[in-house]
Amino acid sequence: MGGGEFPILDAILVLVVLLELALGWLRGLLASVFGLVGLVAGAIAGTLLVGQLPWTDLVAARGATALGLLPLLIVVLCAAFAQQVGLAVGRSARRRLFRRSRHGSGHRWRLPGAAVSGLLTLGLMWLVVLPLRGVGLGPLSQEIADSRVLHAVDRYVPDRARVAAAPLHRRVSREGIATVAVGVGLERIRPVDPPNPRIRGAVRISAVSGAVVKVRSMSRECSGGSEGSGFVARTGFVVTNAHVVAGGRRVTVTTREGQVWPAEVVSFDPRQDIAVVRVAGLRQQPLRKGLEPVRGADAAVAGYPLDGPYSVRPARVREVSEDVGTDIYGSVGPTRRTLVLRSRLDEGNSGGPLFNAYGEVVGLVFARSLEDRETGYAMTLDRVYPMVDGLGPRAAAVGTGPCLPGQQDDWG
């Protein structure tokens, strides 16, 4: 895609804004408002439609170049159709309102019409274009993430708007690893040195690999279920992410040696994205808890990415931040202390441990970046271990809530 000094996508966005300013001037305020209501409704519908299509598979089969701007074209066509409906309603309302006036709507409404059109168009771009970066569109996803126009708009979007837009973002993003760390908006990723590849072979990390397990949640209602990782935090108790087991009717834990154990969820917190499952008979030694790492620290992500075998991937801490995010269903969530990592994470890494070089667990992996393939997120352990320590040996099983948005059968 674009890649030059002024990317193609930004050029398109600027032209759209200029066009809407001109059209808003010609239409006046009332018609502009009705037209933009239709535009927003159509764009949201188009974005939701794009989010349900298997773009990752299509890109792999046809290539990103062949698909080009097709996803944006779908959104534009839906938005344009709905806008025309809104304009027709707005023009009819304007004629009725001003039919007794000699001067019609008057020139005084042209400037407000242009201003409203321009501002709402910028807001619409932020609302419907940003989520498309998470549907696997190859270079287009990266161009959306790098857009100067969207970055400029994003700086002025209030937190309440991000939280309100999170459900749409969640519907569109079909990622198998959660993106609840950053809500809606562009991520601010600090540079850091590359991870140390030697940490994958660290003796102390290898020695505790038996405490890292695969967690599988099964449910016909939730498109069959999902897979993730987990770790033994206490004898017989495994920590994972709540979004890994959400909606699950049956949960199993598989050890690195291939033993499959039935498990039951005994703690489920969708706001914090933490779950604890009890595995009767599991005798793996619990991991030791380490100190919170600092920026630049070496680390390693362990787990079962892509539902495959055990894997250790090098990581480095970009920064430690306080993030106001959403819960796993897209509603207002807690302030979460987050470790921003330079590491390549995949579906299935969710719920796995973040190790330091001494083989101690220092974080719970729960998200990856939509914008940078080498950025992921782990939460610190200040909320994790109190949940585990508060459970008795005979803790009762708890519910796992509804399926995640986009996971229900009616959404495919």
C-alpha cells in the first residue's frame, strides 16, 4: 500500500473530509445532519459486515494486493447508500420547515452544515476505519495503524467515546487473542531493543516448563469453544484468561507430556480477564512468583500458540503502564497495570505465563497489538494471586458467562 511520505489511505481520508465539507456547505445544516446519521448507520453496518468475513484466509489465498481496498469499498458502499436515504429524509424535512420562508434555509446555515459534516466525518473515520486494522488485511491493516490522519483524530477522542465504541471494535476484530488492553483507539508503542533470543534456552525456564499447560474450553453455543494457555499457580489450580473459558460448558487441561485432565472453573472474573480452574490430580509444581519487571528487562512468553506444541518466545518489556480498558465483553473495565512487551504473540498464547530469566512468573499474557506484530500485553500479578490464594481446596464451580461477542453461532 502507500508507504511514501503521504500514504494513499491518508490521501483518501483527506479527500473525503474535503468533499464532506463542500457538500455540507451546499446542503446546509439540517440535510447534513440527516445525511450523516445515515452515513454513520451505513458505515457501522458495513464495518460489521467486513468483520464477519474471513479476511485472514482470503489474504492467504489471494494475497493482500489482489484484495486491495475491497474491505473499505464495502464500507463505503453501505455508507453511501444509507447516506442517500438520510439525505432524502433531510431534504424533505428542510422543505417542510422552510416552505413558508422566502429565502428557504438561508445561507446562514451553510457554515454550520460544513462544520458538522467535517467533524462528524472525522469521527466516523475513527469509529469505523480503526477496527478494520484487526481483521487481518495485511498491508492495509498496517496502513490503517500508521495513518497520520487517524492518529491526529485519535489524540482528541475522549475515554468515554473509546469505551462506548469498544463493543463495535470487539465485533469487528476476529482475533483469537483478546485486544481488551487498549480498548478502541491507536496504540502508543515505545521502541525498545530486540528481545534476547538466548532466553528461550534458559535452563531455569526449561526446568519449570511442566507447569505450563494448554487450556481448552468447549461449547457448541460458542462456535465450538476456544484454546489458550495457563500455568499452575498453586497445586491443583491453573490460572488462565477469562476470555479463554468464557461460555465454556466443558474445560480440559493438557500437560506438556500430553496428559488430558478434566477441569472445572472455580473463579471467573470477566472484568479483570482472569480465571482459575481446578484440576484434581494435577501434581505439577507451581511456578514461583517473581518481582515486577522494569522497562528493558529480558522476559519470555511460554504457552501453546495456534493450538500447537509448547513454545517459548523471547520478549523484552517496552514499558509498564496503567491502562483503562474494557472487560472481555466490551463494557467498561478496570484500570489494569500492564506490561507492554516486544514479542510475537499468536492465538493460543492467551493465559500463558511471562517468565523472567530466573524461571519465575512475572505476568499473565492476555492480549496482542492490532498494529504492531511484535507487540503484546501481559498483566502484572497483583490481581492474579489474590484470586488463587482466596480459594479453598473445595471451592465450588462457577459459571463462565456468555460467549464472547462474535463467537456465538449466529455470528458464525
